[in-house]
Amino acid sequence: MGKLQDKVAVITGGASGIGAETARLFVSEGAKVVLVDLNEEKGKAFEEELKAITPHVLFIKADITSEEEVENIFAQAVSTFGTVDVVFNNAGIGRVHPSHDLEYSEWRKTVNVDLDGVFLVARESIRNMLQTGGGTIVNTASMYGWVGSPGSAAYNAAKGGVINLTRSLALEYADQNIRINAVCPGFIDTPIIPEEDKQALASITPLKRLGKAEEMAKAVLFMSSDDSSFMTGSSLTLDGGYTAQ
């Protein structure tokens, strides 16, 4: 029996990077997985990859900043699999840009995806879990929710918001058997980091390497399963020691 045997898990940003590695791990632990991503081509290709392992996979193209599309994610998940037990609220964007040149529209776009979208997915998750007796939610924040960095004001502000949103929702719904935690990755070796930047980022990480997407996935599995049954409102930082400096 896997740690998520017969559980239904929704993963946003599920077509690549940490989301995709988490989906692979969840499937290996017995979960039925709903992949959510804006990239339809990648999403459908990854759905087919996972369906070679299990038939219990569904891809949904959706924009998490749209209330209607977020509601549809959960309607389709419930229609297909009957319920939603686990949500990895992982979709996000990031951009480095000097703050004095940052257009307000770019600020709004980043905060809209990285904070507002996380709230919309969390809210719909909670609405479903209140009807089914509980569940677990893991939000993706960042080590930059704890510390600052030049040129990433919008991203950092949004991720700091995710950390405190996680705390607030966890307290609000603790007595409803809904556990809500966050994962705070550091520099992770995924396609989002250009190859030419990887060595420099590894050099400023105390462990002198980038994190691996599968390492993040294992942390998400821990927070999604009964292994973390006494954990809620927490933010787990996996950054190779960066924020300990």
C-alpha cells in the first residue's frame, strides 16, 4: 500500500519541474492524479506518460487566476474520481527586474498568479474538503518568502504572503480536519533556471549544489500523507542552507 493509496490529488503547475516530479511520486504511492497546467501540449504529453503507469490520471488546462476555471478544476476532478483528498497548490511564475523600472502591470501579474491564484485554489480546495470530511493542502512558497533579494520584489512579496496565508488558513480550518502547510524551495535544478546561471546559484548555496525536483517532491509527499499528521500551518524550507546564512 502506498502512502497515498487511492487518494485523489490535484497538482497545479503539474506539467513540469517540481509539479511533474511530485505527480510521478504520487502515482508511485497509489494516488489518482489531476494535473493542472496552462501548457496544454506539455500537460497532455505528461498525462500520456503517466497513463502508461496508471489509468487514474487526468489533465486539465486551466488558469489559476480565473475563479471560473479554478471551480472547473475541482468539478472535473470530483466528476472523474469522486472526491479530492490532496492539493499541491504549486503553480507560479517569477521574473527578475529592477523595481524602479517594474511596470505595475507586471507587479500585478506576478502577485495575481503567485498569491491570488494560490488563494483561489486553496479556497476551492477547502470548499470541497469541508463537504468530504477533510484533506491536505500544500502551498508552494519560496525561501524568498523569508528573505529578500534584489530585483524580485513582486515575487518575494507574493511568496511571503503565501507563507502567512498558509498559517491563517491552517488555523481557521484545523478543527475541520483540513491540514495546510507550505514548502519553501531554494534554487532547484529545473528548466526554469537557465543553464548559464546554475553554477553561480550553486556557489552561493551552502551545500554547493542546486536542489533536485525529486527532493522537493519527497517533502510534498511527507506533508500530503499521514506521516505529517500532526503538522499544520508550517512552512518547510528546503534551500541547501541558504536562509541560515
